[in-house]
Amino acid sequence: MIEVKIPATSANLGSGFDALGLALTLYNTVYMEEWDGADIASLDGVEVPAGEDNLIFATAKRLYEICGKPFRGMRIRQKNDIPMARGLGSSSACLVGGLLGANTLLGKPLGTEDLLNLSAALEGHPDNVAPALLGGLVTCAMEEGKVYSVSVPVARGVHFAALIPKAPLPTSHARSVLPQSVSRADAVYNLSRAALMTSSLFSGALENLRVATGDRLHQPYRMGLIKGSDAAFRIARELGAYGVYISGAGSTIMAIIDKQNAGFAQEIERRLMMNGVFGWTVRLLESDPSGAVALATAT
Ligand code: HSE
């Protein structure tokens, strides 16, 4: 039996649409072993597909096929701490979990680079799967099916407050509202800020993050899909967040805060409710430095 632990991820960081992502200290855990057919269950009451359409099962099967190995089936047990369809990389965690678990069961025929290329091809963009596999703050680009990426640590003393709405937002919908083309001015606006984001979050030039989270490619089109997001941005800034952005495709709003900002989580929960924004949960997270890990376990 293989146990795989996969971190949540927060893509885009505002300006780095489909190019930047960050691994977080919130995890899904998957237990996998070879089995006859599909035996899939959740260990924590979160409803998961129990058939061959289960994403972990399907990606594990795909990896066996790619490696030319016969696939009998898989017994899978899942613990899903990463909330689904909230912009925290839950589907990437399943993809990476399935690939890494299957690769480990087969004796690691593929290396990390192969798994990264494969998971990005399956997901369609690399900015969640790359940090899920590599950990840290990842800058990535895809060219001719290959992912080019660098993972760096986040500066010390930075925390990430995930403001998680009750309502999910499917990525397919959040992508469907985006324009097909953008102006040169908007492209330059974003690429300058995305470059500023990586260097600032890595080096600790945190005063740049308010500008570095600025975006004209996706957030302006997605804000209207997330009820309460305007209030969340405003209050997070009032409470001293360095930067605020829609995590991935949403619906989570991420506030980058100082570790010393101890009252932030409790206060923003209170202020959201005072502003008529109900049902949101706040998770205080740090950057995960190492990415997904797979271990052989006895049970
Ligand atoms: N970069 C992606 C998006 C992340 O914003 O649509 C969500 O998977």
C-alpha cells in the first residue's frame, strides 16, 4: 500500500495567470494499492466518485498504460482536506496523487519531470500541478508539451489566509467568462506584475505585493461570480494584508499577510459577517516547501 500526501495549491497569485502557483500547508491523503476492479471510498465523509471515473483511479490507470503495464484495478481510500472547486487545487491534488501513487507502485519508472509534463497535459495548464509536485512558489511555462519551471521558497514570516466561500466555482465556468484576446497594455500590466510577484515573494520585498497582485486578465471578469468578493478584498486590505487575490479560478480569496498579524483570521471572519457575507471559513496557511510525497505503508 502506498500513501500519498498532496498539498493544496493557490494558482495565479493575481497577476500570474496560468503561470504562477504556490503550495500550501493543507493536504489531501490518498492510500492506494493494486486491486481487482475499482474499490474506492472516502475516509472523511467527503463524497467522492466511487467508479472508474474517479480522477485518482483514472490517472493511475493512465500512468500504467503509458508505462505499458497491465492494470487490474485499484483500491483507493481518500482523505480530502482540500475543499473542492474553491480554487485550492483539489483536482490537481487528485491528478498528482493518482500519478505519483501509481508511479510508486510500479517502482518509479518515471521521474518528477515526466510526472510534471504528464499532469500538466492532463490538467491543461501547469500552475496548480507544478507546485503540488514541487512545493514552494513555482513559476512555470509550457512549450511543446514540456513544462519549464523553477520552485523557490517563500520569504519567511509570510502567511496565507484563505477566505473560503461556501459556494463552489467550477474552473470551467470561471474560464468561460474570460475574453479570448487582450490588449497589449493589459498584457504588459500583467507580465510586469507577475515578474514582480515572484521576485518580491521570494526575496521578502513584501511592500510590492499590493501592486504585484494587480491583474487585468481574469480577476475583473471573475469577481462578479463570487458573491462577497468585493467586501473580502476591501476588508483584507483594511486589516493589513500585503496583497489580496482570487486563488486560482476562485472561489477562495487569498490574503497574503504578515505572520505577526495574529488577529487577522478572527477579525476578518467577524467583519465579513458584519458586512452581510455569511458562511465563509478562514484557514491560516503557510507555504509548503516540498510538494507531494509518496511512502510505502504497512496498512
Ligand atoms: N490558472 C487557472 C485559472 C487556475 O485561473 O483558470 C485554475 O485551475
